[in-house]
Amino acid sequence: MEKIFDAVDIGSLIKKKRKELGMTQAQLADMSGNGVRFISELENGKSTMEVGKVLDTLHVLGFDLFASARGDSL
């Protein structure tokens, strides 16, 4: 499990997983219902991304998202 601090961390996580799966940005865009520009900006850590689209992209890549208060253990 990786700790996420900002949009750059999310973008790096998505890019790493996409590459591990051998997917192009175009393939990920198609599978998640987003555009290639969205995926590119997301992977580059743009901080004003639409959260629903980000969640869709994470889902396609097989991620589950959890939140916990600082100090709580998951």
C-alpha cells in the first residue's frame, strides 16, 4: 500500500501500473471512458482533475481506494 500525498503521487501510481500492464495511454483512456489528454494530464499530476474520472481510471487499473484518519492503521 502506498501513501498518497498529492496529485503527482496519484499520477505516478497510475502511470506505473499502466506501464506494468503494457497499456498505452490511448488504451487506458478508452477503457476508462476518458480522453488521452485527460490520462496524460492525470499521469503528470495535474491537481484539478475531476475526481469521478480519476476514480474510474483507478478502478480500470484494479485499484481499490481507502481513506483513514492520520494515525489510524488500516
